[in-house]
Amino acid sequence: SQTIHQWPATLVQPVGSPLSLECTVEGTSNPNLYWYRQAAGRGLQLLFYSVGIGQISSEVPQNLSASRPQDRQFILSSKKLLLSDSGFYLCAWSVDQPRREKLFFGSGTQLSVL
Amino acid sequence: AQKITQTQPGMFVQEKEAVTLDCTYDTSDPSYGLFWYKQPSSGEMIFLIYQGSYDQQNATEGRYSLNFQKARKSANLVISASQLGDSAMYFCAMREGSYYNQGGKLIFGQGTELSVKP
């Protein structure tokens, strides 16, 4: 069965520090991978998605970046965190299935930038 | 422009009663999919139900059903026989398009917080 691992679960970082959140998927090959962010009490905002190794699409211009060094690994990074980067970050995966493609989410990372 | 609208920030329902969570959407694409997810306080997102724009019948999954009214562009979630464990945030989401490799552009609404009273 497929599983998705996301870590760390919580993170407290000072403003201006770097960030690296990692997500890996097991039990499937060539998944589509996504990073979403959820501000407190709000819906999910798509940040990045990837349909293959090295292929990254950015949905929102910001100081975050994403990379996909391996088929089932997706990394969210920042060189210098801002206060506005605080939020709940969710990694997700799916497999191609036009219209019907549903996302499976990781357990999330609560990031607090102080 | 807002593509997914959930107008109920919070809802209360008595245990064992049914509840309807509203969702309206906006798209000009004739091919799209509609999803509902549940997010308990733990933060995980749990897929509940899916409705395709070409599906002839309303989707059902156990106690969950989707009241799909295409002309009105609404996709309301109905939870029958509410349980205490149903207390959570509920998100409506939509994906447009019918082509492979479009990526998971699942657009989410703002959510409705459901509280089930004993």
C-alpha cells in the first residue's frame, strides 16, 4: 500500500533562517507531488506541484522553492524565512487520472516563524 | 476570482441527525471533478467523496453523499446520522481539466467547521 511521510511534524524557526521540509512517498512510482500551505483557520493554498523528477511548477511567487531530486521525494525550501511563512504545510501525492485524480496527504508540518 | 465558495464558516448538528455542508463552484470548463475532504484537529486531510462533472448520479460513500446540482454549480455534502467523530473542518475542492500531466491543481474552499453535539 502507498504511504506518504512528511517531517518534521512541528518546527519553530527564527526569521531569516533557512528551511527544509521533506516528503517521501512509498508504494507507488512516478506520482504527482504537491506542497500546500494552510494559514490558521483557512483553506489550502497550492504552492508547488511536480509531475516528474526535476519538474516543478510554482503557483504562488514567494521566497519558497521546491525540488524533486528523486521520483518519490519532494522538498520545500527557503533561504530566509519570513514571518508570513508561518503556517501548516501539507505534502500530497496523486497518480494521473484525469478529473478523478484525488490527493493523498501527509500528516503536515506546523511551521512557526518567530 | 473565488472558484470554490463555502459560505458556512461553522455548523452545529445534533448527534444522529443529518447535516448539509454547502459548496458552490465556478468554472467554464465542462470537464471537472469535485472533492470533499475532512480535516480533524490532528491536521491530516482525509478524502471523503468525489463527483465528476459527467457523472449521471450523485456520489455516495457510506454516510456521505454529494448533492450535485450542475446547473446551479453546487456540490453540497450531506452527512447522515452524524457521529461525534464527524466534528472537523470540511473542505470542498475542485479540479478542472481532463488532460494528463496537468498536476494536482486542486482548488480548495475556505472550509466549514462542523461540531457534532451529543
